[in-house]
Amino acid sequence: MTQERFISQVREQQEPLRRFLLALCNGDAALADDIAQDALVRAYVASGSFLGLSKFSTWLFRIAYNCYIDNCRKAKPEKAPVEEAYNLPGTDTTDKSFRYQQLYQALEKLPEKEKAAIALFYFEDRSIKEISAILDMPAGTVKYQLSMGRNHLKQHIQL
């Protein structure tokens, strides 16, 4: 893959990739951006090995998901309470930044595979087949993760 082609493909996938990582990172934009940057560097280094057996976006999202999992495995300092992480009312930020706050809080409570399947299916409109390739699991397992994720979200989101 040429450098120009790689850059063109990345431009097309940059925003969907960021949305996906933002959902996985429970709305933590800085963390999502860090993981996206790591994923793009890894993808660029490996771009010579992209054979086109899947869509470029599927390949790139798989790399990003692996970067996310690697990040989860690292020892982290104790997380701030959810209220601090999202700057709940009473802070100086605008209400616009809280549009998806309840969703991110609910996603944070899901197991990682459910969260990833939900984010890819509903936020990125990926097919079961693509999600299967990105998450490296059989299609039946993806369907199960989606079903369980929906059930868990219903329990956590106040309507």
C-alpha cells in the first residue's frame, strides 16, 4: 500500500474510528485520541502487510481494538469517580458536552466485548461479519454479545 493510499484511507476512517474508541473509553476523549494515535502508528508500520483480504476499515478497527485491549491490560492508577470524569452539573462546562453522558456511564458498566460489539453495531453501523472480524470472534458470539449488551444497557439506562 502506498503512503498516499494509506493517508486517503485513514482520512475516511478517522472519525468513525474515533467514535468507536470514544465509546470504548466511556467518553474519555483524551484516552480515545491516545489509543487512536497508537493504532494509526501501528497501522502505518504494518501497512505493507495489508493484503486487502478484508476492508481497510475492518483491518484498522481490529488494530485499534487491539490497542484498546493492550491499554486496558496496563496497570492504571485508580480511576476518578464517574462524576468527575464526566464533569457532572455544577462545573463550568456546557451542557452540550453531556449529551451522551448517560450512555457512556451505562457503557462503562458493560463487559469489554459487549461494549465493543454495541459500539461497532450501533455507532458505526458495522455488519455482524465485520464485527466478527474486528473482535476476532464467531458471528454467533457477536450476536450473543449484542443481545447481552442490549439487555445490560436497558438495566443501566434510566428512561
